[in-house]
Amino acid sequence: IPQAVGAAYAFKRQPDNQRVVITYFGEGAASEGDAHAAFNFAATLDCPVMLFCRNNGFAISTPSKEQYRGDGIAGRAAGYGIAALRFDGTDIFAVYNATKMAREYVLKNNKPIVMEAMQYRISHHSTSDDSTAYRPAEDLEIWNTTEH
């Protein structure tokens, strides 16, 4: 996240910049200290960056309710003076429209935006992870068989 903000700042310093940086991260990464530093840096220097959080409810095996209090990642944006969008990350059209809207906002205002796609991680976090140890297998079955 900090590297993306730094790249956006470098682009901003170039004359007639029309570039926007986008970075993708999970809500677990947003709990790290460098994410807070990056949000603050992006806000105070008006960096043209889209901070796209894929919130699937787990940081590896830690549920969101054990990671943070409050209203998700988009809810943090106001504390930094950053605009935010939250949308259904399981709806491709919602993702497309939110991304398009966010890009237009960043280009027009030369300011950052926080985007939070609410979704569910159907697979395990990694090949060494068995997510049935911390969430019901029935949840996975529902998400694998039901159209969302």
C-alpha cells in the first residue's frame, strides 16, 4: 500500500499528470501500521490513488470482528479525510461501476479514495490453510452452489 501511494505521489508531481494508481489489499493488510501511514500520506499529499480493499471477512484465519472494531475499512477513510465507496464485491457490475466512479473522482479531484468490496473467500487462504478449521464447511458449500 505505501509503495502505491509513493508512486501516485511521484505521478502527481509530473506536469499534466493523468495517471491514477490502484492498489489491491485485504482487510487484514489494512490492520498493519504501514497501511495507516499510507492512508495518511495519501490524504495529506492528495495522491491520485485508489485504495481497493477486498474485504472477505478473514485475515488468513482471523475473523474481521477479532481484527478491528468499527464499520469496516471504508469507515476508516473519513478519519483521514478521504472519500470512500463500499460495494458488493460479488457483483461484477457493481465492481466495474465503483471502479469507474472512483477513477473519475481521483482524476477530477486529484485526491485518494478508499474502495471496499464486500465479498466472501470461497477457497482457502493458501495451500497450507484448511479454512474448515475456523469456518463451517456448510458456508463454503452455500457459496459454491448458490448464485450471488
